[in-house]
Amino acid sequence: MGNVGEDLEKEERYRLGKKATYIGIIGNVILTIFKAIIGFISGSMAMVADAFHSLSDVLGSVIVLWGLKLAQKPADANHHYGHGKAESVVAKLIAFLLFLTGLGVAYAAYTTLIQPVIEIPQKAALWAAGISIISKEAMYRYTMNVANKIGSSAIKADAWHHRTDALSSVAALIGIGGALLGYPILDPVAGIIVAIMIGYAAIEIYWTATKELMDEAPSSEILDKIKEVALTVEGVYTVQDVKGRFNGPRIFIDMKICVNKDLTVEVGHQIAGKAKHQILTEMKDVEDVLIHVNPCEHTSKPT
């Protein structure tokens, strides 16, 4: 059971994540419609491909919303450590969706590329690409700021969804511009480049989420800080072992401390409780701490 402060913190985290995701959905719906219309009217394969990328962003953001809601659920009889890893699962789903999008974009660009005559797009597609770059980069920066603030891998994956869309619009801009200058082959080539960028982003997001699901340890800096905090508690002579694992954005810690061997079990337990409270107070990313108490022969802390 979490305390009131922890519950309020989780609610605020969910509120910020949900707000960023809804803003992304609305922005991407507008951009998808806008780019699709301009792409078909102007005859730009790169812009049509870019529109499909924005559509995949909408679907990805919907998945993120589901994951954020599920991750908020408290521990239950079947999930003793809560549902935080739902965000990592969602990140993998987004990565898979991105990869499928990339394959679709690559196929569409290839079919255009092998046509005997490639249609040169109109200038409207050039303006659409520029507007998309500015819009998607702004959405990326806002979403990534929220992701870093609340420590969410799912929101971070959604942010990269925006960034790859911005980059794909850059590729589309180059392809459309080249086609207008008399090199029509550059438009479908740009579509293929977009597909490669989407696939690369998908692999990176998938790998990051996989490491989270495999209980990757926190950084050595975080573990060293936890050890330092524990040693500030009176009665803790040494910290013999510190292990950690991520559960979504939060960290679970298992550690061993050494106390005076002549103390009663009750007093040793009290010291461990104080150490746990101190760690949870100073280390905001830590969700829970399990402390095993060992007896020590010495009665002073090492210098």
C-alpha cells in the first residue's frame, strides 16, 4: 500500500502523460488528414508516405494511453509488484507498429520507383512538408520533456514517434524539392529513406523496452547513492549488497545491511525500517526497498 504522497505523485504522473498523449493524438489526426490530402492532390509519393507515418503515430498514441492507464493499477493478487511494466510492453507494441509502417512505406515507394514514368509533385507538397517538420519537432520536444519528467518509456517511445515523423518530413522535403528541380526519382527515393528511418527507430525502441522487461539494473551511480543514503542511518555499519530492477519507470531495491550483532531482532528491524524510509525519501525513483539484516562483529562504521 502506498502513502497519500505516493498516490498523488502517481496521479500527477498519469495526468501529465495523458495530457501529452492526447495533444499528440489531436495533432497527428490533423497532420494525417492534411498531408494525405496534399499528397494525393500534388501527386507526391513521399508526402503520402509521410501521411501514413502520422497515422501510425495516432494508433501508437492510443496504445500509449491504454498502457499508462494499466500501469496506474496497484498491486493485486496476480501482480505483486504492480503493473508498471505495462509501459515497457506498450513501448514494444509501438515499436512493432512503427516497423510495420516502415515496411508499408518502403513497399509503396518501391512500386512508385519501378514505374516507367514518375509523376513530378506540385509545390503544395513542399509547403506541407515544411509545416509537418515544424509541427512534429515541436510535438517531439514537448512529449520528450514530459517523458523525462515522469520517467515513462511509453511516452518516450511516443516522443520518438513524433521525431521520426519530423525526420521523415525532412526526407520528403528533400525528395519533393529534388523532383521539382527535375529529378522526379528523388521523391520515391525519399520515401524509401523515410522507411529506413522508421525501421531504425522501431528497433531502438524495441531494444530499450526489452532491456526494461529483462530487469536491467539501474545505473551504478543510482546504486552507489542508495548505499550512501543507507550508511547515513545510525546503526547501519556497512551495506554489503545492493541490487535493483526497473518496474516501468520505478525501481525496486534488494539490499543487505550489517548491524551490531548484539542487538535484538526488534532493534535490527527498526534500523532497517529507518534505512528504508530514508532511501524512499531521498530517492524519488525508488518504489520499494527490501532490506536483509546481517550481524556485524565490529561496532563502528568503516572510514
